[in-house]
Amino acid sequence: MNKPHLHCCSVPSCGKIIKSHLLMCGAHWRLVPSEPRKAVWTAWELYQDGNLSIEDLRTAQQRATDAVVRMTAKGGAA
């Protein structure tokens, strides 16, 4: 049986270990505003279809991460 690939949540202050197909832990993903969340899903689908570069996917992911970092810096829960 294969072990799942793991990495840390993309929110730097988190450190929670998650499966590699996830961008961030559930608590932080729920904090992502709807527009960046939609952008990540759209970018992921386009990347999977070969219609978007990895750099553009990572940009969408970073914007979602940055939104959560800003929110938690202002006292948002996670």
C-alpha cells in the first residue's frame, strides 16, 4: 500500500501536515475569500488540462495564501 505524499499547509504560520493534493489545511481553506478560491479551482482545472502554466497556477495559489495570511494577521480565526 502506498503512503500518501504529505506537505505543510501553505499558510506559513500553520505547519499542519496535509496531503499533497491540498493547498492548505481545511481551517485555512475555509478562510479563503470566494474570488481567490474560485481562481485557484479554475487555475487547477486549466493546469490539469494543459492550458495553464505551473507559474500561473502557483500565482493563483499564492494569492489565496496571501489572503489568508492578511486575514489571520488582522485577528481572523484559523
